[in-house]
Amino acid sequence: MKLSIIRNACSSLRIHPGSRVSGLSRRCLPLGPANSRLILRAASDSTSRGTNPRQADYFGKQPRKENAFECDSSLREVVQSTKEAVAALQRRNPSVQPLLAILQAGEDDSLLEINKKMAGKIGLNITQICLAKECSEDEIVEEVLKLNEDPRVHGVYLHLPPAALTTRVLDTLKPEKDIDGLSDLNIGRLVRGDLSKGFVSPIASAVLDLLESHDAPLEGKTVLLVGGEGPLGLALQCLIERSGMVALKSNWNPQNLQRQVMEADAVVLLGAGNIDVPSTWFRPGAAVIRCEPTLEPDEHVIEMSSKSGLGNLTAAYRAQNVVRSCSRWIQEQQYRPWRLRSLKLQPLTPVPSDIEISRAQLPKPVDQLAEEVGLLPEELEAYGRSKAKVRLSLLDRLHTQPDGKYVLVAGITPTPLGEGKSTVTIGLVQALSAHLKLNSFACLRQPSQGPTFGVKGGAAGGGYAQVIPMEEFNLHLTGDIHAITAANNLVAAAIDARMLHEATQSDKALFNRLVPSVNGVRRFSPIQISRLQRLSINKTDPASLTPEEVSTFVRLDLDPSKITWQRVVDTNDRFLRKITVGQASTEKGQIRETGFDIAVASEIMAILALADSLEDMKNRLARMVVGTSRSGQPVTTEDLGVSGALAVLMKDAIKPTLMQTLEGTPVFVHAGPFANIAHGNSSVLADKLALKLVGRDGFVVTEAGFGADIGMEKFFNIKCRASGLRPNVVVLVATVRALKMHGGGPNVSAGAPLPKEYIDENLSLVAGGCHSNLRKQIEIAHLFGVPVVVALNVFKTDTQAEIDLVCQIAKESGASDAVPCHHWAQGGRGSLMLAQAVNEAASRPSNFQFLYNIEMPIAEKIRTIAQKVYGADDIELSPAAKAKIDYYNQQGYGSLPICMAKTHLSLSHMPDKKGAPTGFVLPIREVRASIGAGFIYPLVGTMSTMPGLPTRPCFYDIDLDPVTEEITGLF
């Protein structure tokens, strides 16, 4: 083998490539305490004095040929079984290369040569890290931590002086990489007899082999262990006793030692001392083995070890442990069956406030929840005790794992109060996992703090169907919205700064600043080279550009009146809807009107929700169009040179956040795009991760914003196109309250008392709403070929007659089933009927189809949605809308899907038209595009992207106890 050496100031790293492999061990998988050599002392036919025909002293001498043969026989057996295990693993995992790391003090290669030779025979790789001979404990710990986190390393051998093997060092080494069996956990497993996860010292296994291959059977005989109070002695004692021998221990005490040695059938000498034992002390036929730790080079001992095969036998067992560790690592990478422990609920009557319920339930530590649902520790990034980011590497690990069943929760056209889609989603997964014992994941949107402090409140669910801790869910979470705010506003700052600099500098000055000379050399950055290529300037030397090319390169020439990018803040602030910027004298007259959107309306939020990888997100961020040049060309964030920085700001936000429900079932919280100007669904990545984790028979339940005509339609036509995923079932949420409104009931307003029609039984209003809006929303789902289960979210004012009527008409209208849900008051148990109905519907084949062909003209795609989903007779395009459609076709954006921006309070564009309006023409006022997100959004009427605060916002009731730090008033 070739030996390549990589050195730095403090250590040397030697990597020895071998063949790819991984495998199982023969009997017990050992790895020994570092720094040991084995010398066999066997019985002899005569002594040097001729007094005993079976006692010859072979310390320091080569054993007899027959003893070497016995050792070679054991060696061949271990090597052969390990090679076979390696071959088996190689067939299943050809890309895996088992790797042994030897961490040592000093640069003695004697141990390396033995292990390298053995690795070549078996097919392992070896890495040698050489620290200074007098290295400190901190230096050792630092290297061990690196090896712990290196996924390529499957075993670590600490070839260090005994004094360096401190408790801190041994506790630092991961037990799963402790192939020497030195850690307390591995010793404890050996003592307990559980070797399914632990390792046994290779030296101990080698010694046991020699004892078992002795001329005379030693079963039932006595083996004396002299010295060795550490892990090696304990490991040997356990192995000896399990092999049917009796193990006795003795210290180097001359007073008792001679008697004990003379009575023993075999003697194993442990420890660092050079105490010799006269050959006359040993009884005839006794086996004598010395295990003598050393770090000092000793050519004679190394030679004897090599000749006797003891060093090779130890190395073989060490390699066997590495193969076993590699095999376990591979097994760990496979899908893990869930071991979910649900949390018990004790619902109270009357139902307490949401925050009181949340606070009364102690959530499981997030790392425990992660382990229960099959996540690996390295896939988790904890944010406190109750929430954690999950790394996207999970998708690579489980790429061959079949997806579970995909369930979408949508709703009928809601009242301004909302109809409880989030509570239904959470109640459903609580029922599936905690009660039916079916793996399930909820995938929810992250709520904006605007509504949390405005009117609507939080979005963690409610009653006994919540995500907990609800205050963490509703406030900040893991900072994703703040990252979006920072990224969005960086783009806004870059736009205004670029316009200022272009207005006040010559082409030459701009070029010199954009491509500065560093140490006399000018170089384009990678993002600038990308811009040159888009401009068809195929040059990489700044000095080679012509003046015309320089001008084209440095001037974006943004038209201030056609900038579409706005700043954002995650607060309802109506006075930021239109602002003027650039009024300071330092901005040199670059004044323009702009405005703020709420953070979740940012295109970056939509990108986060639709990206399926970090690379995809980076590319989408680069494609975002921020405005148009005076020549009519789109200007992107990549043109601004800011797209790489945006990816940096968003690199952690792309990871979904793991939380749990009140009953301890898992939830992914990720992304929260607006459901009007964006598609209103949680992230593609959260769904994909969850579908892998739940397994083939599990369920992923996600929610679409607003009614089915908006959130569900966009889920199918936009999100499913981006993800490639296909839903199995739609759960359509309805309430008696909303159905009465659609059946002709009076208006419902947030903050105002409900009219008596919504409190008293009124079957005619209920029937009217069912035959109009509910029936239409079921039909919309059937347009996509997906079965529908209607979930009636029951309120305490609903009567049994009203409940029965809704379920009856829903089934008559084509729903696979319709069931009442009581999760708000009862938790998962109150949604058992829904869970059973969903399970039944998901077992039937789904004939999913898109509503329109993506290559249809933009106007035809809009018309298809208006007619088939909303019930319009036709659409009416304003001149501005027609002009924009022509422009987007010219720019090559015509094949993007459509994201309709219209009111959520009616199937039509008129909020006061309830039920299922017909006979109307849908006006398209304007057409805009989110090129990075990947959709075109026509505006139906006026859409506000910055909510305002009411007279009495939610924040009046929100407070903090400074002593307990408990939050009150959130809902």
C-alpha cells in the first residue's frame, strides 16, 4: 500500500487506502486497550535446569511451531470471517469504505505496520493521527472530537500512554467508535452481556483465543489474571468466565503470587511492570500469556510478536471491530421503525384557554422525539429544549424509502373568524398516531407575528389540538421569518444603493469600484462572470472589455417607476403601505415612492416554501426579478450581485423545524407564504422529509390556506408541480357557522358578537350552505381526481340535527365520508372517526390530475381556473393585464403556473357574494410575476399585502410575568 502523509503544525495524518468494505465480526468484536504487546509463554518439555519436563520459559523467545500454528489457525479464522462480512457489505453498499483511525502520541509506526498489513488483507482504510509525544489532554480531546464527527471514520484506536487515557478522554470518545472497548458504556455492556452495540477489547479476545487453543482443554479450569485493574482486566475476566473457566485476580504481590501461580491452570500477566516470574512457579502444562503495554519501540518484541502472530491476531480482532462498527453505521442509516411515546391528555370541562392547556402539558425533549421518529442525532440542530431544525441530509439517507400517504386539509369558504383547519390538522395526527398507532406527521405553516398581535391571534391550533409550546410556535420560532426579512431588505437596500451610484458616477468610476484592483490585479467575482455571460460578453479578463461592454456591464439602468420590490416587516403597520425614501441630502435627490409588505408576503417566503434543495433555493433567489430597466429588460437579484448573500442568509431557514402536538406526535413547522399573492402552503421540503420518516403506511397531513378554491387549487397546481408529490386524500373542513353564512345567514365580523342565527338551531340555513358552498368545494377537489373526506369542526352551539344534516348532504354531494370532529374539546380521541375515514379513503386509488396544461397560454390558464374553480362565465383582462401578459410571454415566462390573487371570503371576486355564485365575469386588474418562486399572479381586485391594526389589537391582552417568565394572553 502507498502511504500518503499530510502534515500540519501540530500533528501528522497518514491515510492508507484499502479496498472498500464493511462487515460483521466472528464471535465477540474486540478492540483493545491501546499500547499493548502480547508475548506467549507456553509450557515446555524441559527447563534449562532439567528439573521439570513441562516447564520451559519462553518469555522473550519465539514459541514452539505448534503454538504458532494454533495462533495462525485462530488468525485465519478471524480474517476469513471478517473478509466474508466485508464482501457481503461491499455487495450491498459498494460506496462504503470502512476506516480505522489510530490516534497516537509520537510517530512510531510499528503498530501502524501491523494494522496496515491486516487492513490490506481484510480491505480496510487506516488513518494515523500523530500528536506530539508530550501532547496535552486538551489536544487529545480536540482530535477525538474531530474523529467523533467524521462520518468516514468507523473506529478509533487510542494508542496513547496509560496516563493519557483519562476519564475525560475516554468519555469524549463516542462509544460507537470505541473499537477498543475502553469506555464505561462498552465495559458495562460487556459485563451485562449485551454485545449488540458494544465492543470487546481486541487484546482480550486474542488472549481468550490463545487460552481456548491451549494443548489441554481449559474449560472448568482456573485462569489467574495478574495485575490489570483497568478495562482490559475486566474485559478478560468477563470473557474467561463466559467461556466456562474460573477467573481469579491477583496483584503483583510476591507473598501470595507464587502460591496462586502454582495453583493456576493458566496465567495472564497484565500491567506495565517488568516483573518476571520464575519458570519454576508454573505448574506443568500451564498456559502463560503476558500482555504488556508499551509505547516504546522495541524491535525485538515487535519481531517476536510478528513471528508468534499475536500482534496480527490482535490487529485482526481490531479490524473485525471496525467492520462491525461500519456495519452498524450502515444499519443506522436505514429507515428506523418508530417508537413513539404519546403524551396523555386529561381534557377539562369547560375547556381552559389555549395557553393554559399548552402550559399544562410538558413536551418531550426534542432530541427524544427525534429519536422516536427515526432521526439521527447528527440530523438535528436543537433550538432550546422543545424545537430543532432538521437537516436536509435526511433526504439522501432515506432516498430509497417509500413515501407515506399524503393528506391535504383544506376548507370551505371561511368566515372572517376562520373555520379551524389547523386544529383539524393537529387533531387528525393526534388521532392517527396517539390512538390508532399509525405513524403520522403534521406539516404546518409558520405564523406571522402580524396576526398574532393583530386580530386573528396565533396559528398553533386550539383547545386540546395544539402544537406546543404554543408561545414558541407563535413567537419567533427558529428565526426563519427574521431571516427572510433580512434577506428581503438587503435586496431593497441594494436596489436603492445601485441606483444612487449609477446616477452619480461615470462608467469608468463604476467599473473601478465594482471590479477593484487588489494588489494590482482586477478580477471578476463569480457572480459578475454570470452577469457577463447573460449579457453575451464571453470574457473573463476585466482589461479586455470594450467601453461599450463596460457600460453594459456596470449599468442596470433600473426604471424607478417600475421597481416591484418592496421592503418588509413582520408587523401589521398600515402606515408603511406607501412611503417615500431618499429624502436625506446624502442621497442626492434620489427620491422615490415605495412601500412595505408584511414579511410573509415576500417572494423569498414563497421560494422557501417551494424549493426542494439548497441549490434549488439558491437558483430561485438568483432569478428573482426586482424591476425593469429603462430599456424594458428584467433586472434580477443576480444582476444586483446580491443573490449569493441571500442564500447565505437563508441557509438555516431552509431546514424545517421539528415540534410536537399536545399528545407528543411530531410536527414540522416550515414557511408561511400568503395565500392570496402567493400559494399559501407550508414547504415542499417539510412534506418530503415527513413522507420519508412516516414510512409506507404512515400519513403526512398538511394544510392549505383559506378555502379550497384558493389554497387547495394552488397546492395542486403549484406546489405539487414543484414537488412532484401526489396527494391521496383531501380533508375538507366545514363548520355549521360557515355553512349558515353561505346558506343566507347575516354577515359575520371579527370582534362582533355572533347573530342569533349562528347560535340557535337553523336547519334551513345549514342545508342552503351545504347545497351551495360545500357541494362546490367537493366538486373542486374532484376536478383533481382526489377523494374527499368532510370534517365537520363541531362547536358547542351546534345541535345534533345540524351535525347529522351536514354529514348526510356531504356524502350525497360526493364525499367519501363525512364525520363530526371534537378534537378541540377532546384532543385526538375526538378525531378518531376522522382518522379512520382518512385511513379508509387513502387505501383507495387516487387518480390525481392537474387542472390545466402548463404550456397553455397565460390567459387560458387564468380562464380555466375562473370557470372551473370559481364558477365564472369568463374573465375580463384590463389593458394593463394584457400588456403584462404580452411582456411575460416575450421574456419566456409563459409556461409558469398561475397563482390567483383574489378575496378568500367568496368563490367570486366579490366578498359579499356567499354560497356558490354564478353568472359573473372575473375581472383581472393586473398581472404580476414571482419569477424566482415560479408563478404568475393575476390580481383580481385590490390586494393588500400589509395588514393594519384594529382599534383593539390582541396585544392588549398579552403580558409577561417577570418572576416566572410566563406569557399570558396569547391565543
